[in-house]
Amino acid sequence: MKYIKPRGTEDWLPEQTEKYQALVNLLFLISKLNGYQEIKTPIFEHSDLFVRSVGEQSDIVKKEFYAFKDKSDREMVLRPEGTASVIRAVVEEKLLNKLPSPIKLSYAGPMFRYERPQNGRLRQFHQFGVECINTNSVMDDIDLFLMTISILNTLGIKKYEVHINNIGDFNARRKWIDELKKYFAPYRKQLSELSQTRIDTNPLRILDDKEDGQKDFVKNAPQIDKFLSAKEKQDFDFICQTLKISEISFKVNKNLVRGLDYYTNFIFEINSTDERLSGQPTIIGGGRYSNLVKEFGGSECSCVGFALGIERLLLVLEYEQIEICKQIPIDVVIANLSEKTYLTTIFLLTILRSSGISAVCKFDNFKLTKNFSYVEALKARFVVILGENELKIKKVVIKNQKTLKQETIAIDKIVDFIKGNS
């Protein structure tokens, strides 16, 4: 029987994994410079956690859950996003009482959504995200958003555009939703089947629907502005002015709502302008959320965060021809030419590696020509030749693959020689 990977998943081969790890390491470094500490949460959680946080009528809950029952008949789900898990951990571990506020946490790992696989959008995908927890200052919205720009600038990404919006608090949004329901009712037959169901359940998602969102009557739908408080308008104006002063180009997109119910007030998306990602252009998305900690049994406090898709960001780097890691060649290949030299070969590998020098050996290959082919395939910098004659005189032959210079040195001098010629 031939086995293949499930649809919507990928095998991460060594070259891809190296790029993934280099990107994640860089993201964690940037987040650490911004005061964030890494947190890890389980890959699966109780399903109620996500139903309650992202919204019962959201696409994630209705169509995209990877749900299962465990052996105790409990409803579980593979996590579809990271924020709910992080906030659950904060409440459960009582971090609000243990850590100074605002609590700044970062995470990275696999997420799961059952949806049609597309370019940069898989059923098992990887996210990096940060959460700034227990903050009521609009400056934290700005500080976190500037961190996303710092990520793009550090990576050298140029082809993107910023969309921001203010969707108000839950009270303002309830009034807005009621008005949208009334507004869309006469247009029901002009909407897609999915949008028709959303009139009664979640009319906000009609606004940013990829097809219906382009229709004139949708673009002319009531905006939230008239339901916003004076403070909410003032804070959003302050954010816009600060971004302008910081010379960050952005668009206020009144139809931007994000797909998760917990968002409030300031939200944003950063989209790639590369046409190859036109169907799924979002690189980074986030904003403020206010009720999640209390919903999970904690105290009332506001938070702000963002997440980005690793696979999509790697595609952007590929399309813009940006290298975040160069393939590092193996330092040394030991050409072991006899079974009698095995112990010495192991000794050499050990002292080289413990000195920070990468070293390998193809133990089933005693022919020098095949060893040199192996050296070329790995693009190794040095080859160390060790046969029975070398063993008798306690020396090895070292060849520099760049200069093609060959020398004979004592076995106990090999580390100094490699480091001195690097």
C-alpha cells in the first residue's frame, strides 16, 4: 500500500525547515526586543474554548474545526488559532497575579483548520503571534502595530499595504449589527447563499466577503461611526495621526472586520500586494480585544495582539527574493577508509563537534573517490582522510576544498587547524 500525506498538509524537508526555523528565531528575537516572553500551549483544547472565544457563528467554528471526542467522550478540537489558548493559560495559571502588567507573551506553532487548501493556506499551518495582556492604553495598540512594521522592515519586505479600522466595543457593535440586519434584508436575493445566512447570524462578515464585499450596496452599508463613543473616535484619530507622523502609509478600511468575534476597537491587516497572493493576501492581522480574559473566568481587562502565518510569510520572502538564511555547508567530512579506524573516527567527530565544528562521516564507504563525491554533494569545506597508514603515525591528511591545498597534521591538532583556516 502506498501512503501519502493528508490533503492540506506538507512535509517540511531540510531546506524548508531551515528557512522556517531561521524565520521563527528572528520573530522571537524581535518580540524579545519588544519585551515579549515565549509561551507554549497544548495543540488540542476543549472545543468550548474556541466556540466561546471566536464565535459560534464564525467560519472557524461552523466549518473549519478539526474536532474529535477523546476516550472519556469529551469534545476536543485541534487549536485553530493561538489567542484563546494563551488567554486560557493566563487565567488558569493566574499569571495576572504573578507577572507585572501588561503581560507580554509570544508563541509559535501548528494550527489546524479544515478549509480548501490554497497557496499559502493549508489545513495544518503554522502561526507566530504575540499578546499584550491587561492594558488600557491606546499607546500599546500603536506600540504593537509598530512591531509588525519592524518585522517587515527587518525582513526587507516591500510589497505590502496596511488596512486599519475601528469596530467599536461590544455595545456599539450590537447596535451596528442590528442596523446591518435591517439594511441587508431587502438585498437578500442579491447576496450569495453564505451571505444570506450571515444576515441573521453575523452580518459583519458580509462587509469583508471577497465577492459580496465588492458590490456597491455592500460598500454603501451603514458604518459603525455613528455608534462610537467620543473616546473611541478620539483614540482612533490619535492612532491615525501617530502612524502618519511615523511615515507609515495606511488605508482606513471601513469594511475591515476580522473573522473572530473577540476583537474590539482598533484592528488591522497587512496585505501582500504581490498578485501571486491575491486570493489570500493577508500577512499579519490583529487588534484589540476586551472581554476574553473575563469570559474565561479572569478579571476584566483589555488586550491587544497579532498573528501571522509562517507559510504565507515564507512565500512572500520567496516571491520578493529575500534570503533569511543561507545554506551553511558542513565544515568537515571524515573519509574513514577502514573498519580499523572507526574508533579514531568517532573520537575525531566528537572533538570537532564539541568545538563547534560540524563534522560527518559516511561510515559504509571506504573508497576515497566516493568520499570525495560525498564531500562535493555536501559542499563541505574540508575533507579529513583517515586510513590505516594515518592511524599508525597518529596523523591525518586534511584537504581544503576551496584552495585544494593538502596537508598532513597530528590528530590532536585537527581542531586548531580547522579553526585557524576558517
